[in-house]
Amino acid sequence: MAARMRGGERLTLAALTAMAAGLLALPLLLVARQGLFSADGTGAGSRVMAVLADPGVRRATVHSLVTAGGSGAFALVIGATLAAVLCLSDIRARGAFIFLLILPMMIPQHVTAIAWLQATGPGSPLLGSLGLAPPIGTPNPLYSLGGILVLLTIQHAPLVFLVMLAALKQIPGELVEAARIAGASPYRALRRVLLPAAGPALIAAYALAVVSTLGNFGIPALLGIPARYITLPVLIWRQLAAFGPGMLGEVALLSFLLGVVAIAAVLVQMALQRRAGARLTSRARRPIRLHLGRARPWVEAALAAYVAVTVVVPVSALFATSLVPTYGAALTLKTATLANYAEVLLRQQVTLRAFANSALAAGGAAVTLALAAVALSAFLFGPARPGVRRLVTGIVALGEISYAVPGVVISIAFILAFLRPLPLVHLSLYNTLAIIYLAYLAAFFAIALKPVGAAVAQLDEALDAAARVAGAGFGQRFRRILFPMVSPAALSGAIIVFLTAYNEVTVSALLWSNGTETVGTTIFNYEDSGYTTLAAAMAMVTVAVTVGLMALLNLLAGWLRLPEGALPWRA
């Protein structure tokens, strides 16, 4: 009986371990080996020094650090300020503001870049229809370091906002009340109470923004290439796209260095978090609420203005461009047309194929990762042997590392892992949709696990103990207790994975080929090739799908009984 009860547990754990080893650990190890050691026996140190001696590599490295550090600092200021206003004050329409402030993060990075280019350039249909377009030939100010920093800040400020919103909700309101009763001014209470308590979250938010920027490809590519401001992800993409697999050795080393920088940022964050902040002795029983008084309408107006600038203006410009027959024409009742939508949705084979490929790869990854997260939750819930607990902790850590590693590095890792035919079956996954699907599994595993982990943390372990006493085996406990309770969270995680993977371009930029185009790469290629109106139409479709799924999940959250924190825009 005991052997039968453990059989399903062992089989499930073995499958999860094989998945983690084959998709999370092995590809990254291959990047390290290919990058540090060459076939001619050149040592790791010599290879690193040789690559770093290249002026282009040094320049791209500096550019990556500047954009990551600078935009991360700006995103920290904006995101933390927004979180403080929405969490600590008596602002109205809080839920609507949170939903709208999260939208820039959910809109694909390359779509963000395209939208802003079309909102500010001399050929902008929106500006043209308003008579505000600059003269033809005027350089677009976004083609610069400043433009890159601005758009990266807009893209990653929601990440900081989410981290700080969750952290501020955990601070007991009694702390601020005690400080005010003791005679502290609002400024002193902020400096002596709130900032020390939120210190670890501030560090984590900044590190998250920096790591996300290090791996950002769409914005630095679309803005940086015309401005000749090349970052490491763009340099890796250009070298592999120009020279093919023959450059894998050097590209792998660049990818390894980029991954090391990202992981180092995470390790520094963890070390600083252990030393910063103040420990809270209790959880928040009631939230902090600061009354804005007469300033509330002004604060709400400022929030509405921020939403208008970061969401409404670029999306309106994108929509206007999608409705004109050619880029640069002003949008009027006579020039407005749906021909671009008809072209991308009905006639263009590459776009139809891209929609289908993205749906298959992103949908398959979402379902697979949801099932894997639910299976892994069986070992996070209830007692477990020390060896099993360590193994599960290692799988979770591998998922977090893969998420922290830039998407370009994941792409190189999977090229190295699957460039040659698979042993035994002699099938090659290179240049197929399967390699993109597998790369999505590695890149977004942590996203699928977070909502399930939040649901498991809220379950009472007495349920599992009672089932064990009653003689229920692993399969029975999983089917009758755990699965019904965590499946709603798994569904929300699957939808978030689908939204992220369906629109991404960083992972698939190096993995796609003719016949395996994705939505992200097709939009990028349209814009890069000068088909701006088609890129705008296709981008608007992806924005509509993203917002629609977010709104649907938001409406169904109560019916699905999703745990707190399962949906980031309901934090």
C-alpha cells in the first residue's frame, strides 16, 4: 500500500526533475561551456579578455548598464510614487487606476516603441490630423539615449509599482498612527517609519527593473539601431542574424556575460535586502489611509494625466496609423480605411501564420506550465521529506534564474541545445516551432508558478494531514483536495503566461525562421522593413487581445475565487 501511494509521487517528481534538468539547467550550462571554452583549447580567461577587448562589445556593455541603471532609477521613482498614492491615500477609483497603470507592462515592448514613434514623429497621422506634426525631415527625438530611457521607464515603472503596492499593503497602519500620535509630522513619519519598512521592497523593485531592462530587446532595437546606440541584446541579435550559427561561440560568450550581469544584479539585491529595512512584528490588520483632503481632486487629475500620456496617447497614435493608407498621411474621414486590418487579418499569409504560430506556441506553453505548476504544488503543500523539499526548492530556484536571465540568452541556450538532431529519434528542432515552444517553457516557468504558490500558501495543511490519516494516496489527495483548490490560480497563471508569450519578441527573435514567424517578430519585421501601417494594424490587434483577456480575467476573478496576488493588476 505504501509503495503504491508513493508510486505516483515518485513518477510526478521524476517528470518535474527531468523537465527542470532538460529545459532549465542544461541549456544554460551549454551557454556557459560554449562561451567559456573553445574547441582549440583556449582558456576561459583568454576568451573573455579577447571579447572584452573588442570596442563594440565594451561600448554595448556600457550602453546596457547605462540604460538599465538609468531607466531603473526613473522607474523606481515613478512606480514607488504611484504605489504610495494608490495604496496609502483615500484616492477614488483605485481599481480602475491600477488596471490602467499596469497596461504598459502588458503591452509588448516593441509595440510600445512603435506606438511612441508614431505618436511623436513628423509622419504621425495623429499629430498630422491635429495640425501639430513637426516639419518633414525633423529627427524624431526618441532616436536617442534619452528616448530609450523614457520608453524603458514607461515599460518598467509598472513592475516597480506592483512590487511596492504589495509591500506597502503589508505595513500595519498602526505604525503610522503611533508616529503621528507621538507628534511626528507626515514627512517624519514617512522618513522614519514607511521608508525603513519598505526598504527591502525598494531594493527588489529596482533590481527587477534593472534585470528586465538588461534583457529588453524591442525598445533598444527599434530606437537604438537608428541612433547607433547598441546594447548587448541587440549586438547579440545582429551578430547571429548576420553571420548565422558560425558565430555561436562568440555569441554564446556574450550571452554568458549578459546572464552573469543579470544574475549578479539579483544576488546583490538579495544581499542588500538582508541588510536593509526594518522587521515588522505583525501583519497589517488594516491598511494605511492618509486623507488627501482638498488635494485629492488634484492628485486624481495628475494620475489621469499620467495614464493619458503613457497609455492613451501612444495607443491612439497606433490606432490612427493603422487607419491611414500610408504612413505620413493625416487621418481624416476621407483617408480613414480598414484596408490595413483586412490585409493583416485576411490576405497576408505571413501574418495569418504568425497569429497561428503564436497561439500554438504560447497556448501550448501556458497549458504545459499550468500543469507543471499544479504538479509542483503537490510538493509545496503539506509535509515533505528533506531530500524532496531540497529538490523542489532547486526546481523553483532554476525557474527564477531562467526568468532573471535575459530572453536573448535563453534563445542562444536553446539553439545550442537543439541545433543538432536529438539522439535516438534523430529529429532536429532547430528552425521549428517546437524550439520556440520549449524556450517559452523555460522563460516563463516562474510566471506560471507564482499564482499557484500564492494559492498553496493560503491552504490549511490540516486538509492534507486528515487525508493522509484516512489512507488517501498521493493521487487521491491531489485529485480531491489540491487540484480543485489551486486550479483557479493555475488558470490565471496560464492566462498571464499566454499574454506574455503571445506578444513577446525577445525570446523568439533568434529562434524564428520562414514558416515559424510569431506575432512579435512579424510586427518587428514589418516596422523594420518600412511597412509601418501594417505593423500598426497588427499591433492594435495584439493590444485588443491583451486588454480583452485582462478585462475578462478581472471580471471572472471573484467567480474563480482567485487568491490575492494571483492577478498582478488586482494587487
